[in-house]
Amino acid sequence: MRIIWMRVRTVLNGRSGDAGMSTSEYAMGTIAACAFAAVLYKVVTSDVVAAALQSTIGKALDAPF
């Protein structure tokens, strides 16, 4: 019961034993973000997406007023 009360006090006081991410966690997060950006870049610059964007813009510009 004492351990639970200590945990409640820690949470209520806003202090915790985990101060933040370590260097290895930052590195893994950076690698994951770069990998996601590379995949997103490949998808956006693909011929299929470019054709779809061109078609959508063409339809928007040819709309009757």
C-alpha cells in the first residue's frame, strides 16, 4: 500500500523517474522519421500520383462557371 501511495504522490507532484528520451531513443526516432520521409517522397513523386494530381488540377481549371 505504501508503494501505491508513493506513486500517487509522485504523479500528483508532477515528478517522475523518467526524465525523457535517451540518446538511443532520439537516434531511433530520427531514423524512423527519415525513413518515413523517404517513403513519402517516393510516393509523392511517383508517376501515378503526378498523373492523379494533374488530372485533378485539370478538372478544377476546366470547371464551368
